[in-house]
Amino acid sequence: MLILQTLLWQDELRDPGDLAPSTPVTDRELERAEVLIRELTGIDVGEVHDEYAHALEQLVDVKITGGELAGPAEAAPSLDLMAALGESVRAAKRAHRRPCRS
């Protein structure tokens, strides 16, 4: 059975029910399907982690046990976009004014 959507997490998989083919799938077909999936995706599933699900599980555990929640991580200082844009424009003007050397 081929699935036309990329599924990353175990909880996204569902039992296909009666959608399975009526003829048995051979070992050779399964091996080729695994090779095809590995080659097309280029993703090692063992290296992929669902950080959101992990954080959610920790939150639920803390709520169940009645423990204290850790505060949010300190945010990085925000970038002044207008200042960055202004500096970019000034740098472009300086580069444009320089005479070309041949």
C-alpha cells in the first residue's frame, strides 16, 4: 500500500482497515518499497524528533503531578527591522558609488 503523504510521526499512522490489497505482498515487493522510500526521502527516521510532542508530554506530566511549570525560555532581543533596512540601503549606495576598476 502506498501513501501519497509524507508521515513523520507514529501517531499519524492509521490502520488501513480494508484498504489492503486482496493479493499478498511478496518480500521482494516490500524490500523494493523500503529502498524506494529511503532513496526518495533522504530522511533517517531515527534522527527526526517531534520536539512539540515531547514538550507537550512534559507539560501534561507536570500538570498531572501538580508540579511547577518552568517559565518560557528568554527570548533573544528583537531586531530593529527599519534600522537594518536603512543600513542595507546605505551599504548598497556606498557600493554603487565606488568606481569600477578594470
